[in-house]
Amino acid sequence: MITPIELFAQQAVNGLSLGAMYALLALGFTLVYGILELINFAHFNVFMIGSFVGLIVLQALGIAGQSVVLHGAPLIFALLLALIVTMLVCGILGVLIERFTLRPMRGVRGPMAMITTIGVSYILYNVVLLATNAQALNFPDPLATQDFDIHHVVIRAKQILIWIISLILMVGLDQFVRRSRLGKAMRATAQDAEAARMMGVDVDRVVSTAFFAGSALAGAAGLIFGLYYNFTQYSIGYSAGLRAFTAAVLGGIGNVPGAMLGGILIGLIETMSSQYIATKWADVIIFSILILVLVFKPAGLLGALAPNRS
Amino acid sequence: MSDIPLLQFMAVNTYYGDLHVLKDVDYTINKGEIVVLLGGNASGKSTTMKTIMGVVQPRSGRVLFEGTRIDQSATAARVKRGIMPVLEARRLFPRMSVFENLEMGAYTRRSKAEFAADLELVYALFPRVKERRGQLAGTLSGGEQQMVAIGRALMGRPKLICMDEPSMGLSPLFVEQVFATIQDINRQGISIFMVEQNAAMALSIAHRGYVLQTGRVVLSGSAADLAANPAIQDAYLGEMVVD
């Protein structure tokens, strides 16, 4: 018989896995917002595209159905290849979206750029909808049988994999933004774009970098979604994207550690409310908590960091 | 010393949309000079600085740096040529450390050895900046921020520093210190083009000056002549200018 503590621990394990995925996705919202003060709705469906790219790579490696289970080096190779290709393709997609749809209207005030991102988001959505005949597709599950059971708390191998991937990517992003020359230029641009430019920073390059990094992380999150839920579909961007966006706002939009914290919290809130209340109420609870936090702490938990406008 | 001016504006016209801000403006800054730009609000002083840095582009006329046209080049290219700003209200990166702000000043310069040498110079000039190097720039006092802003400009190894209101918001004691520092920097061979409300102080250290009125240069001459000019005394020296 499973005890209440074990049940709670089980939901914490599940919540941390979902939360890691939301955190990766939330980072893309926050990176772009921090620099352009723009909410990039195309990000939802860059994530969705990421799951399909991951699927295509795994299928190309012969890991077609859910019955193919790999071990050892071939497993690591397949997952690493899928991760790298997915992140590259999504990163480039993000850069192209910025270059061709957003850069031409840089400096235009008002919501036009945001509305453009909604348009781009729908284009991606509909392209995949048509290409897949609106079908949900099976996603390979190469780690299917490799689970650990600790006092009735099941930790699945793919959850551990998700934590490892997310941890590496988040630490990597944090170090990049903190220490690298381009990362410092990103922070400087976020804090005062005009001053950064007058130090010799190429602001276009900084914006491209933010889109590349954010979209690549969305790609990784898309691959994680497929591995975790074992399916993908044209419509997955909406609910995951909205929760990740909520996570970014909850942590403080524009704030990189805030997005990570917000993502983990949203993941935990989702699994806990599904367990203790009801799955159908999970979204209601997530967004109620968001509203409460914003009423009492409008800048989010760690503080919003919007660009300075002079 | 060659006789090519360091910086030259030739009949420059700058607009913001339909608003004509700089009207047929000519300036000449020679190597080794401190030149002050005086003028009331909305006379085009800050636009002059932005035109030099390439944040706004002139619609007509030429801007030359060491004899080369720069009015169409990107801001980064101008920084690489040796023009650095000290911006109005300092404009440090508030959530970056003092050290990181100085690093941003050296953004276009990749040599680590030169960076280390320049850093030592800035620390020698401002021991206070060295003390505060790990602190977030936004937490410094106004005076300390101004030291960092000047240090940040020096990290770019400039030939010309464009200063926009370096005394703004500083205590009188500190204003004197800033102007003494500007003279120090100038003695090292760096030219200064400075917009300044505190005309008396600015003219006391400058070699020459220009007076801008609604986008036109209405007077220019040596700092001593300008300081002695009754029109200047009435407009800029007679009263305390309070923000």
C-alpha cells in the first residue's frame, strides 16, 4: 500500500519533470522579452515543431515504434543526435522568424510586433496540421522499461534523462549569459539598448542570439515533451506554451532564474492539483495562482526585468 | 601633429521624423582640444552627441573623423575608430557589476593585455572604482557612477570622448572633481567634446566653444572670448541653472 508521503513524493518527481520542460520553454519567452519587451507567441509553435523534428530524427535512426528500446551507447547517441539536431533546427527557425517578420518592424511602437508573432504561430500550426492530417503521432520511447522503484516511488529513466538535459541546458545558458562576451552584451542590451549600442554592441546580433538560444531551448523542450508523453500533435504548443508563459510571468518576466523557478513551480502545481484535486482543475488552479501572485507581487516572484526605455 | 581635424561637422542637418533638429551645423574639434557645446533646452546638444555616435543619422551634410566620412557608418565602427560616449545621466548598466561595465567599455577591443593595462589606468585614476568593482553599478552614488561612466569610456582607448552633461545631478564638490579629471584625461592626449549646463565651469577648462540655439550654431570662439561675451554671460553665466 502506498503511503501519503510516497504519493506526494511520486507527484513531486512527476512535477519536477514537467517543470523542467516548462522552465526550458519559459526561458525563451523571458530572453526575448528581456531584450525587446516583446511577448513572442511564435514560441509556442517553435516548441511544437521541435517535437516533430525530434520525431523525424529518431525515426531516421530506425527508432520508429514504441517497441524499440535501446541501451548504452546507441541510446545515448540517438538521444544526443536528436537533441542537437532539434535544437539547431529550432534555433535557426527562431532566428529566421525574427529576421524576416520582426526585424522589419523593430522600433514600431504598439502591439504590432506581438500580433505578428501570433500570425507566425498560426502559420506554423497550420503547416503542421496540414502535413499531419491533424493526426496525433506516436513518439518513440527508447527508454521504456528502464525504471527505478524506491519505496513505491517510481522514477522513470526518462525522467532522470529530462532532469539531466534540463540541468545541463539551464546551467549552460546561465553561464553563457553571465560569462561570455556575447552573453554580457545581451545583458547590457536588455538593461539599456542604446547605451550598449554606443559601447559598440551590434544589437541585431544580440537579438538574433536571444532568438536562437530561446528557440533552441524550446526545441529541447519539444523533444522532451515527445519522450515524456509518447505522442506529439500539431496542437501541443498551445497548452504547454501557455503554462510556460505563465511560468515566465510567475518568476518575473525578463528574469532568467525567475523563468527556471516559475517553470518548476508550474510543473509541481500541475501534478499536485491533478493528484489532490482533479486533473480538470489543474489549469484553473495554475492560472488562479498566477493571478494571486500578480495581484500581490506584480513583478513576479523574483522581479520582472524589463528593458529600460529612454 | 597633423592639421586634419579630429572631428568635423560640415553643414549637418539632422531630423527626427519631420522635426528639423540640427540646421546646417559646422563644428571642428582638433586633436588635443576640449570643446564645449552650450545651448538651452531643445537646442540640439544631445542630438549632436547622437549624430556623432551614429544613433541618429544626418539627412544631409558630412561628419568626418580624422578626415574619413563616418556619417553613414554603424555605431560600432565609430567606437572602433576611437569615439566613446559619456552619456547623459551616466546610463551605466545598473544590474551589471562595475567591472562588467568597464568590460562593456572595451567591448570592441579584444586584446587581453591592452584590457589589463587600460584597467590599471582607470583604477589608478579612480581608486574608488577599483574598490567598488564587484558592486552592481546601479547601487553606486551619482558621483561614483560618473567615475565609472568616464572609466567605461576610457576602456575603449578613445581619441575623442563625447560627454553629455557630465556634471548633471552631482554635488558641487564632485562637479569640481569631475572637471579636474576631464582636464587630466585631456592632458593624456584625449580630445573632449562636451555638452554642459554648467557653462562657467565648462568654459574654465575648455579651449573653445560653440553656442547652439534651436539647432543653429549662433556663436563660436575661444573659451575665454565666449566667457567674456555679454550675450553668453546673460544667457548662461548670469544665473544658476537649476534642473
